[in-house]
Amino acid sequence: MTKIKTLADLRKIKEEVQSKIKLRENSDHPEQVVQVKVGMATCGIASGAKETMKYFVDELEQQAIDAVVTQTGCMGYCYAEPTVEITLPGKEPVVFGYVNKDKAEEIIDVYIKRGALIDGIIPLAFRTIDD
Amino acid sequence: MDTIQLTIDNKPVVVKKGITILDAASSVGIHIPTLCHMKLDDLNIENRPGGCRICVVEVEGRRNLAPACCTEVADGMVINSHSIRVINARQTVLELILSDHPADCLICAKSGKCELQDMAHHLGIREIHYKGEQSTYREDTSPAIIRDVDKCIMCRRCEMMCNEVQTVGVLSAINRGFNAVVSPAFEMNLDHSVCTYCGQCVAVCPTGALTEVDQTAQVVRALSDPTKTVVVQTAPAVRAALGEEFDMEPGTLVTGKLAASLRRLGFNYVFDTDFAADLTIMEEGTEMLNRLSRFLEGDKNVKLPILTSCCPAWVKFFEHQFPQLNDIPSTARSPQQMFGSIAKTYFAEKMGIDREDLVVVSIMPCVAKKYECGRDEFKVNENPDVDYAITTRELAGLIKLANIDFNKLPNEDFDLPLGESTGAGVIFGTTGGVIEAAVRTAYELYTKKPLQKLDFHELRGMEGIRHATIDFAGFPLKIGIAHGLGNARKLLEKIESGESEFHAIEIMSCPGGCIGGGGQPYHHGNAEILKKRQMALYQEDSNKTIRKSHENPYIIQLYEEFLGKPMSEKAHHLLHTEYFDRT
Amino acid sequence: MPKIKLADNTIKVIKDVCAEYNNSEGELINVLHKVQHKLGYLPAEVQEVIAKELKTSVAKVYGVVTFYSFFSMVPKGEFPISICMGTACYVRGAEQVLNEFKRQLKVEVGESTGDGMFSLNCLRCLGACGLSPVVMVGEKVYGRVAPTQVKQIITDYRDGCGSSDSSKTA
Amino acid sequence: MTDYKMHLLVCGGTGCKAADSDEIRNSLKYWIEQTGMEDDAQVVFTGCFGFCEKGPIVKVLPGNTFYVGVQPGDAEEIVKEHLVKGRPVQRLLYTDPVTKEEISDSKGMEFYKKQMRIALRNCGFINPENIEEYISRDGYMALGKCLTELSPQEVISEIKESGLRGRGGGGFPTGLKWEITNKSEADQKYVVCNADEGDPGAFMDRSILEGDPHSIIEAMAICGYCIGADKGLVYIRAEYPLAIERLKIALNQAREYGLLGEDILGTGFNFDISIRLGAGAFVCGEETALIHSMEGLRGEPTFKPPFPSVSGYLGKPTNVNNVETFANVPVIINKGANWFNKIGTEKSKGTKVFALAGKINNIGLIEVPMGTTLREVIYDIGGGIKDGKEFKSVQTGGPSGGCLTKDFLDTPIDYDNLIAAGSMMGSGGMIVMDEDDCMVSIAKFYLEFTLEESCGKCSPCRIGNKRLHEMLDKITKGEGEEKDIERLKMLSHVIKDTSLCGLGQSSPNPVLSTIANFEDEYLAHVNEKKCPSGQCKDLLKYEVVEDLCTGCTLCFRNCPVGAITGERRQPHYIDQSICIKCGVCYWKCKFNAIKLS
């Protein structure tokens, strides 16, 4: 990585990353990529988020599903840890709670592969700074 | 000078900017009570943790009460030092402190001199409403100091003295919350620690948590034993402070009454450590001149500067902290030990008394002397040169115990031969005194000329580190003085790094020297008392007809009859010592 | 002063840590953390070495060690058990869980079992309040622990399968 | 691949479940099958929508139609009208209380979204270990803007104007603090981030550091620019290994990208940050204690003034802010003070993160605008009380705060209102208690905490809290007298009035607020020797209900002290003089034959 030396450099990186993400999210794009974010804060990990994440990584690879699995911080739903956010191409993100291996399997089979929702969605109910 | 206006207890007051409410109030005669706070003016010693919360006052516009010792005055401040809210808070806080303090005042060593007891009286505490668990700790007895930590109120004065002033670092606050207390590492006993027994923790402790090991009972037993001859020596600083224990003004010299009281207590011979101080000058001064002349002759191996070695806490300090410098201090024993050694040889022989039948008691302003006289190198066949060292305070107790009306005693003289001394011996009790006494003798021995002026004002004072250059007939003798072990440390570090230019350095462990010793009547944070004691010693010196150690006729006689000459083999054997690496 | 009787390589470990922090007195807490991490605990002899290296008094080091609950002068058990006593855990019954551990292990808080297998401690809020009451055994977090599960948790470790998934309760 | 055209989301939160949402789901499924739409519409359960008072809730996608107060009987109409004919059921729509209009798209009911995430804006969105994701969400833009477009004074003015106050509990205006530190003359200054989150039950700082560490780094650099410091220190609890790890990664990335170090963005501004570990002392959250701890000393507070802004770390001017405070800073710079200060109440601007915990359904981390009521937080976001129990009290402000009753549920939360109500904001722990919680025990619990965490330096805190705890202990053991309650109050006031630091000055708050709000519980303990919540075990009795006891001997075999006697198949008996009230018999009994009284 070369250092960011000016504000313009910083803006450039921002735009590059943003367009990369847009590309990923763009449903018209032929390569449809599923995005999986696993909440990996202390309470998530304590509830087994690491195992959940590993399961997603292994399983999606094995089933040859084009997906990006990343970690993220606490989503705030501590009561329902581990929490996982799934974004199907062209769709709104959906957060699932209590995602252990079984649940992850169900999410892959039912939601990711078939687009059908399953029980245990956590409705997002907050405004962000961009609202 | 910037001043500001404020109101204290409805009184408009104009005070200097930047001072505390405590000082502002005190400047108009309002004495806000304090417990943890202690300030020794001119010595740069202050304990201000703001922890006891006794000095709280009400400041208008403030949510909670303000500690007067820590709060700076501000323009227009309105302060109430005795509103009902303040009084209630102050009494409650004190009740809390008392609720975690043993109520054994009647038999406490500190009774009558205890600041906590005074405070309970002052605030009219009649009942302790909050009862509960009291912290209990193991009592720690060392050769000189007793720690009864149950009585610790966490004022932190001892911790401050031990760390900031003395830089010995034995004491620290440990644990936290209700279990917090001041203690050596691992709650070990003091005698396992690097404690120097300087006793400054004892000198400032407001309660009975830190006291000296009381040996008055042993002294009484020796005095009543018909088979023993008991001789007593009394250190220079004692005569300038003992009067305080009998309600005399600080700085009152009680030399004559002191001798009289000791005689009435039944000591067979009443001698003076000042005699031994003169003897110290003979030995130490000669050693200094020897080293100096070798230095001037170009001897590269000679160790300079020479450091004084009269102070036992100082000796223990460098043995623990700077053992690599063990060959720098003078090998001369302290006056107490020189006295003991001479008493049990020269004097005992002279009187035909067996060493075992002679008991030497010393009256010292110091608690470290208790430890010093127990050191193995100062014993012959297990029999110590000095049997008991008791403090000025313990002596006052003995005098009271023997129903002696001290104030009405006549002035009496010390016995001869070991009771004769010069003005040089007297000033051993204050910072700068030992080196001044040494200069008086060394100058004359070196230049072979009589001194024109005996008062070396450039060596006197209360500054923590002082230096002066004395003209030794063309040779500029550079002298350093430090009192307080923290100041001593600074000079030692300079010596270690080779930056020191001094030829001779005097070090005393206690701030002010022995007048401020750990065994003296409690000064309760009043530095004026120390200054008055110091002035008294200089006055005693100037009253003396003989003011140079080498002119003391009984010292001359001692060399003629017994020792030969300074640094002779016999003198070496009896009056010099060696130092040990204690790390 | 107790004579230092540590093995030479232990002393070297301590000295290396101190040197890593430039033997600076101000880094005392970081040094203590690192040394405790390496040696497991901070016995008196270790504190002596640290004091010497950082050129400070051992009383001060001891004062710091006894001030912070993270530092320990006694070795922990092979499986240190920590009960979170944060408010969230407390109101959800952490005290009963703690009492059950005390009863089962027959130790008080801060003690270790005679066989050195377990030590019992309380700690303040792991921030896993969503799982309260929380118990940690070593690095492993048990959430929503009921007093009735305590015996099983201990047995699992005694039987040597403590880290298996069977004991996970979250 | 099945592609449902429609989804019906049925709230499966505790509140809605209690109101029969299971039955609603079944009915919806039934009518979908009846109308032959099973391949077009899917019914799923969701977690709590957080609008429990209007439950049960059903949401229809697409269209975000939000039905409230749905009954099982409504299922037929929803399916036949909405799903089949595409006509929303008007009578089940939510009616805006102000405009009286029915709202069909929940996107138009933003007000229902009680939460507003500013400090938590990136938590759960970005990968905290990837700086580029932070940059993509305007990361380091605020720093760039400050360094290139604004003078330090202009940045300080912006922060001042935003009305941001310290989120660590004290509520001191952040901009003012920066200004004072800016004005202190010195050759070296420091920015310190207080991440010694010690309040039991508060974990927002940990979450921010774990989820969005770069926001703290960026804000600290901005602060350094404003006050003239090139060194920053994060003082973080050693109990937070993951947060420490993520912060370390973030610091390294920021250095790699040149966003920390020398000549940042070519502006000549230098700034770097190092980490200092706490070691388990709550009092180190107090800034002077924190500074002493960073210096390698016992974490004892010292009297202020001098404030750290004038004389702090190593005697140099030091600006100390907590994590959440810093997390707000980049947003204020990016969106402007005027955007920020429109959120919140008159004197408390912006949002506050709370860690909801205790006897509440949706335990978690929430962020709401200042001025949100406790009721909204507990019921609308928190999903109400667990197991359908009765709300008793909510504790805010941690060990320094107080316990508020249901009378305060409609109090808008801000710094001043909470203090007026006898509690405080603190760092944002919010612990909900129900009917089973004994308020005397809660006060004792907090005292136990302060007792253990008091540094011991000043006498009122060191000894006073011990005595308070002893008195409370006496009361919970049934040994208290009525006059003890008065004594507790008097002593509490003196401790508050005379203690050296914030810890002691606030430690009696839980005692005072529980006495003020739950005096009857105290009186029951001292006068009737009864614990109304049945928590104080010394006031409890475990007894065998003879009619239910089968004599299975399970309790007998499990009693650790042999207090239970009885023959097989005969009712057993508990000897009260031996019983240690451990409760084992109570848990073990399979026949509910052990009762508590």
C-alpha cells in the first residue's frame, strides 16, 4: 500500500472502494454475489460467531456459491447472537438472529439458494446518519 | 503582588492569589482543622493528598464541600468554615475514621500527643454512630520502629516522607478500598526491608500507628540493678528539644536541667555525647586531612569526597542503595558508638569496672540509634558498646515516671572526663554542624594557624543541599551539605557519575539534622520548632569557652593516656568501622 | 528482604520484558501485564526483579500489583473459572451460580482447588450482557448459565472434555 | 428456485407471541393455502419489531405495509384483500397520532424507528479490520476536511456549536474541553481516549472499538489537531482483548495508509497513538486516576483543579474524552454542527448509546436521540419485560446512578433530567429490573461494587461505603432497625458531600434512590423482617409442601448440609436451624414440593 498523501488521494480511494461495492451490489451484473456479514464482537464470538462464520465460508465454497463472507462489529442485537446479515443481489439486507450451524444451513438452503425467507429475521428498526 | 478578595465566615479578607483556602483562613486567624495535611515551611516538605476530608468547608455555588487544604482561593469566593453542613460532615467523617480505629487511647503510646485524639476532642465527638468491621493487621516490631497498622488512618504522611523526602521507598500504599493501608512490600517486616530507621515516618505519624521501640523499662531495670554501673550519654540535639516535653518554649536550652534529671534518675555517671563528637572530629578530621594531602600529592587512588558517617540511618541507606560507594564515607564510628567504645574500655579500665558490669545508656534524638547500637560490629563478646539507646521522648517519660519536676531542677554539670565538650561537639546536632566542627579543627591542623573567625555562616541554614568553599590557606576546600536522604541521594548520584567537585560532604538523614530526628518531641508539622532548636544549638556553641574539638582537654588527655594519636592502630580498632553491602 | 530464588531463564524473561519497555518506570503496568502473561502470576521474587530493572522501589511495585485486580500473586488453576458479577449478570442470578461453584469446588473466591485444577474468581462485566449470567472457564465463555448446570461444567473439565462442544450452553 | 412474490412477516417477539402471534401465523398460512397462493406468498416469523405496544404486528412485503394490533381473525381479510386483490386493509394500518392519517408504507413512519445510529453508524456495517470499508463510508474525510480547510479554532467552534457533551457520564461540553486544552501553553500535549469502560452492564465503548475502531482514531487525530498534540493514548481495559486486537490492527492500517504518523495528508500535521492497558480498577475511569495509571502508578485520583486540560499526563495538558464522545466527532465535522444539534433536547444534543440489559426481552446495544423516554426504550425498543413480569425499576448510570420507578418512564432521557430524577446518564448502562428484584439487595450489590473498587484514598469513601454496606447487609439479614434507614440517608449525604472524586461522590446514589423510590421495601425488611421480592435468603424459608412431597429422597440426597430428613415415600422435613438456604432442594425437586416463604 502506498501512503495516502493528500486529501484527493483519500477521495480517490473512497470512490474506488465505493464503486467496487456498487459493482458487488448491482443486480444487473452477471456475477451475482451474495454478501454475508457475521457480527463478530465479543458477545457474538462468545455465542459461537466464529464457528458460524467458518461454516458459511466452508459451506458456500463447497456449494460453489459466489459469496463474500466478512466479519463486522456488534449489530446491537445481543439477545439474538450470533447475528448474520445476508444481502442477496438486488435485495435489501436481511439480518438473522441465533445463527448456529443448523440455522446457517437453513439460511443457505432456503434463503440464499431459494430466496425464500425463514423464521428468525430481525427487523432493522433504526435511522442512520444518511436518513 | 496580586491579591484577591473573598469572604470567610462573613469576614471580608484580602489574600495573595494562588494560596489555598486553608492558608487564607489561617492568615485571618481562622484555623480550619486538618489531619492528613502537613507542611514544613522552608524544608519544601508538604503532604497534601486531600484524603482525610476533615478540612472541608462550604464554598457558595459549589455542589459539594471543598477541601480547604487543596482548594485554591478565587476572587469573590464566599466560604463558610463552620456551617451546620460543614460541622456535620466533619464530625461524620471523623466518626468514620474513628470507627476503623482501635479505641485503646488510654494505653496507646501516642496518647496525649495524638493528632487524631486531639481532633476527636476538638470536634466534640462523644459517640461513634457508625460501627462495623475494623481493619486488623499483624504488628511489626523491628529493632527501632513498631508498626501498629490498625491505627493507620491513611494520611500518607509516612509514605510521603519515606518516598519523596527520604527516597528510601520502603513504604507504599497497598491494596485498595477499605483494605488500603501503608505498608512495606509484601507486608514484610521492616527489618527485612531496606528501611534505614531514620524514623521520619514516626516523626510525622499523627496517630500511634508508628512509634519507636520503647526501652525505658530495660533502662529502669538496669538502674535498679545494684551490680551494674550505669553511665549515660546524651546527644547534642536532646538539650535543645527536651524542654518541649515539659511545656517550655521550643528552642529552650535545658542542658543543666538535663544533667540534673539524669543524675536524679540514678545514673552513676552523667556524660555527654558531645565529648564523643569532639573525638569524632579528631578521627574524621584527621582522616579527611590524610585523604586530602594524598590527593594534593597527586595520588589518583584516593577516594574523595569524604562523607561523614555519624548518622546511622545514612550509613544503612548507602549500604543498601549505594554499596559500590562503601569506601567513600569516613570509617569513623558515630559519636554514640565512639562513646560506648571508650566508655567500655578506657573509662571501665580507669574505674576498674568489668565491661559486663558497665551499662551504657544513650539519650538520642533518633530511633536509628537503637538499631545502630545493636549492630554486631559494635559488640565485644556479644556485649554491646552501647546497651540501650532511648529517645528524647522516652527520656521525658522516664523523668515523669520518676516524679521529677523537671522545670524546677537546678542546672548541673556533666561528670568528667567523658562529660566535657566543646562548642564544636554541640553543633553536631544540626545540619551543617558536623562539617563546621570538622572545618574548625582541620583548618588549624592543616594550616597550623589559628582561625580568625569560628562561625562559618556559609555552612549554616535549612536549604536541603548547600555548598561552600572554604579557603584553606590558598587551597579552596569545597564542601557539600545535605540533610534528608533524598538530598543525599542527589549528591551520591553526582559522585557516582563523577560530577561531584566536593572534597567533603556532610550528610544527615533527618530534615534539619538531629534536631529534627525521629526521636525528638513531635513537631506536628511546625517547622518553626526545628529552626528554634537549631538556633539554640548555635547559641550553646557561642556560649562555650572552648569551641574547637582538638582543644578539648579531656580529648587531649584521652589520646595521651590511651589512644596515642588519631588514626593510631588502637584508635582504628576502637573508633573506626567498616561498611557492608546489604543489597 | 527475601532473596531472589528464580531460575536464571525466568529472570531473563523478566529482564527482557523490562528492556522492551526501555526499563521505564512509567511502563510499570504494561510490564506487569506482559510478565504475568508470560509467567502466569507475579510472585514476590518477580516483583523484586521488576523493581530493580525499572529502578523503582519494590514497595511501589507491590502497591501497584495490589491495587489492580488483574494482577495476581498466586498461580491460577489449570482452568481458571471467572464469574461475571456485572449488574446484568447479577440480576439474572450470577450470585446463585457463584455460590454453586463455591459449593461444588469447596473454595472461596480467589482460591484454587487443592489439585490446582480450578481457581475461582469474580470479574466485572465482560460486556456480554446479552448472555447473562456469564461464566468464563479459561478463554471459553458460557452464557445463560443456571446453577443446575454448574456441576456438569466442572465434570466436563474433570473428565477432560471441557473444551468439547457438549458443554456449550449459549 | 422458489421465488415468492410476497412475504408476510409476523412478529415473533415475546410481546407479540404473548398476544397470540403463533395463531396469527397459522391463520395466515391457512388462508394462503385456501386461496391457493402457497407458491406466491410466504409467512415467516421475525424477531421483535420493537413496537410492542401496538402488537401483534404483521408486515407485508413488498410495499412495507405495516399492520398493527392484528388478531388471528384478521388473517382471512389480509390474505383475501391484500394478497389476492392487492388492497391493503385500511383498518389495520397504523394511524399517525399527530396527523391522524393512516400510514401504509412503514418507510413513511420513520418516527417508529426510535433508534438513530450516529456513534454506532458503522458497527455491524463494515468490517472493522478493513480500513477501506471505513474510508468508503466517509472515513477520514472529517480529518481531511479539518486539516485542509479548517483552523483548529474553527473545528473547536464547530464542536462547541454542535452541543456535544462528554458521553462518559459527566456531560462536560466537549468543545469547551478542547478549547481549554488548546489554550494551555506547553511544549507537549496529549490526547487520551478513555476506554476504561467500567460500569458493569455497559459495553458500548467496547462495541465501538470492536466494530468501528477507525472512527476513534480519526477523532483523536482531529482532537490532536485542535489542541496542538501529536501524541495520543488509548487507555483500554485489559478485559477487552478483542477490542485491543482490533484497535491494534486499525492503528497499523492507519499508519500504513499514512493517516497516522508524520505529515498526514501532506499537511505537515503529525499524530500517532499508542495503547495503554488498564488492569482492573473501576476508579481509573476517573480522568486523574486514569492518568496516574498510565504513568505506572496506583490509580488514585487527585484533587481537581488542576484539571488534566492544564496538567495531565506527565504534567502536560491532556485532553481526555471517552470512546463514544470521540465516535460522534467525525460525523459532526462531516454533517455540520447544525445537523447534529437539531437532534436531541435543548441542553443535550445528539444521541446516546445504551446497553440494555437485565430483565428485558431485547437485550442489546441501542442508540437513541436524547429526549427519548425510558418507556420508548424499554417497551418499544427493548420489547418489554422478560417472561411477562411486572416492570419494577430501571437503573441507569451504573454504580453512580440510581434506580428509577415506573413514575419516571415518561421522562425524556437527557443529562439534566436523569440527574433531576435522582440518577444520572453515566456511561449508558441501563439495567431493567422486575418484580423479583429486591431493591435493598440491588443497593447492596452496587455498594459491594464501590466498596471493592474504591481506591481507599479518602476516608468517606474508604470507610463510609463500608459502613453503608454493613448497614444494608444488616437490613437484608433482617437485623435492621427503622432508624438505620435514616442513618443510611445521613451517611450517604456526607459521603457525597465530602468524597475526593466522582466515585465516592456518587457511590451512595443507588442507596439514596432506592430509599427514595422504594422505601416500603426497606420498611418491610426492617419492620416485618420480610423481603417482598423473596430475594434476601436470610429472610427466606425453604419448606416442604407435604401434600406434594412424594418422598423420593432427591432433596434429602442433594442437601449439602443434611438439613433434610424423612423416610422414603414419606413427606420430608427441612430443619431450619441447619438449612443454609442454598436452594438446591428447590431446584432438584421434580414435584414442586419445596416452597419458598
